[in-house]
Amino acid sequence: MQAVRKVENRSLMGFSLIELVIVVVIIGIIGAIAVPRMSRGAKGATDSAVTANLTVLRNALDLYSTEHGGDYPTLADLPAALTTYTAGTVDATPGAQSATNIYGPYIRAIPKLPLGERKGLATFTATVPAATTDAAGWYYNTATGEVRANCKDAEVDDAGVKYSDY
């Protein structure tokens, strides 16, 4: 009987010092792995946002070009051409849906540049990004339909790739 009581009393004693040290070491290892990954999370999310916004703009421009005989909208008409209805020709005025304005809209709103000095801008410039002083979020080439982030050369991701090269 006494042997049984000893076993019962031992189960109520708690953890030994070695068990506690092992648990603390395991938590430390998990923390050492998780903290650096979590700290890079915000930067990685911004890189993904730039890529996603560029994909949306490029897809909208490709669809516009397909429906308009291979032409791209002018710089001045670009926001309206992508966010409202258009006719099948580039020289037509974008606007409300009508008998002639049957194409589009291609996107709901122009996405804002999510990073850098021009963060929050949803405007376009035709100036080459590396040399620009324009306060515009995106670079747009009317001849080719190319869209890039309008960031300075010093604004790069973790791999050293310029955002303007995305």
C-alpha cells in the first residue's frame, strides 16, 4: 500500500529543472527561426503588392489593346480608358456605357504605388523611371503599353532588384 501512495505523491510534485530547461531551449530554437521570418514579412508583402499591382495594370492594358486593334490608350486618357467604358477606337472619348462605349471597364481603380518615395500615387508619367522627377506612381510607355513602378534606382528589394525593373 505504501508503494502506491509514493507513486501518487510523486505525480503531484511538478517538473524537474532539466525538463524546464529543455522546454526553454525548444522555445528559443522556435523563436530563433520564426522572428527573422516574421520581420521580413512586411518587406515581402510590399514586394508582392508591387508585383500584384503591376500584373493588374498589365492585364488591363493587354485586354484594352486586344479590344482596340492593338492600340494602347494615350497617357492623358489612360485612367479613364481603363476604369470606364470605351468604344473600339482609341480616339473615342471614354465614359459611361452606351451604344458606342461597349468595352471595359478593365479595372475598378488605378492601384496606388505601395512603396518608396512616391508611395500612394496612382498617376502615370511617360518619363523614364530612373531619370524622372515627376511625382507619379507609375511609368507608362504609350507605344508599347509597358508599365513599371516609378521608383528611384536606390529603391530595391531584398535581392537588390530595382522596383522600377519589376
